Amino acid sequence: MITGSNCDCLVCRIEKSLIADFGEERLSNECRLLAGSSILSRFRSPIDLVRALHTPEDHHDSSSSDALLSELLRRNSAAPPPSLWPRLLLLVFIPTIHRTTSQITAAFRSLARDDTSQHVVTVFLEFLASAELQRRRSHLAFTIARKLRRKAFRWAIHESRAAAPDVAEGYPTTDAVDVAAEEPLHAGILLQKFLDDCQTMGWLSVEERNLLVDCKVKGVSCSELSRRNGHSAVATQHRIQRLLGKLQRLAQRTRWQRVPEQLELFPR
């Protein structure tokens, strides 16, 4: 974003406040910490770093953003509070937070936007310190966005159920399903629950689940997957198709009435 937006929601106000903070003279010494890292030192200011992450030169290559985010996360975990790193990471992910908030409030109209914004920001800051994120070395932006949206939508579903107990158990409102269908990462929340249940019932192994997610969600090619598992690319592709067919048959004959829609996340 940085800003260029007429929106005056809580997330946009946070963004404007952070930009103002990083521009103030009192933060100049903190900002010089960027010079202490070879990968960060090429940026004249934190704002330049944020802009670079928002507009990468190659949108198909996540390695450069992974390197920058890895360094920011390392600095954040090592720095005693208070420090600039959580605020800088928050500024980096403001567009993701804003989009998630907008889609939740569109799907769950009973939830106040400011309440949703506060929850999404809190989830984001808590996840920064998680062991799960510290173990990650690649696809960091995707991992953070996926976790943020998944947890935020689960919270929204829970809150909306409490406000409207007549909603069918186990499913969000119709509007929420519509938004999920339009946004793959949100559809992934409902899909995740289906895959969890399939795995619990023994219908899907951990290895099979990882294969599907790597290929159809993360976009790993069959050639790359074949190098990992020692099979040919053709055999790997056929196995994926068999797994998709199996899941679709399970979805059609079990109680998961809405799952076939969510399997559109796995286009053939």
C-alpha cells in the first residue's frame, strides 16, 4: 500500500502511523541498524526496504524476498523489546492484513471492522515469534499470509456462530463460502478442515497430503516432485490425479456437502 489510499480503517491508520514513526528523527539511530546486515544495507531506509518487498523485480522468484524476510525475522527474534523489527514486519504485511480484514468483514457482516482489524494484527504479531515460522526457510510470505488468513477466518467463523447460533454447524455463512470460493487462500481454510478429517480417518496419508499441497497449492512442478520422490514426472502426475479423484468421491458420499466447491483449489 504505502499509503496512497483514501481508506481510513484501523489498518490504514496503523500504516500511516508506522510510516510517520520511521520518518522521525528520533528513529534515525535505530534505522541505522539496517547497515549492520549485508543484505539490508543496500536500502537507504526501512521504507525503501518495505517498498522493495511490496514490488519485487521478479514476482515469480520468491528467493530474494525470502532472504530479506529471513533476515528481518532473525533480527526480530534476537532483539530485546521494544525494537523496530516487529513494527517493520507489520508495515511489510499491512497489505495482507488489510485484504484479510476486508474479506472477513465482507463475509461476516456482524463483525465490526475495527474488532476484526485488531484481531488480525494480534494474530500476525503472535505468529512472528512462533517456532513454526522460525523453522521455515522458504515461501515465508506465503506461509505468513496463509497462517494469518486461516486463523483469522477460524476466529470469524467462531464469532459469527456465537452471534448467530442458527448457522449450520461446521460451516460459515453463505457469504463466507462465496468469499472463500473467490479467494484460494480462504478456500484453503475450509479445504484444510476437510484434509484434516480425511487424514484423521486414515483416508489420506501425511505423504499424500503433502504431495497434493506442494503441487496444487504451492505450485511445485511434477518434475521437481519426481526428483524428490524418485518416481517419474508422469507417475507423479498420475498419482496426484488419482488422489484428487479419491478426495472428490469421498466428498460426494460423505457429510461434507460443500467440499467439492473447495476442491476447485485443485484444478485439473
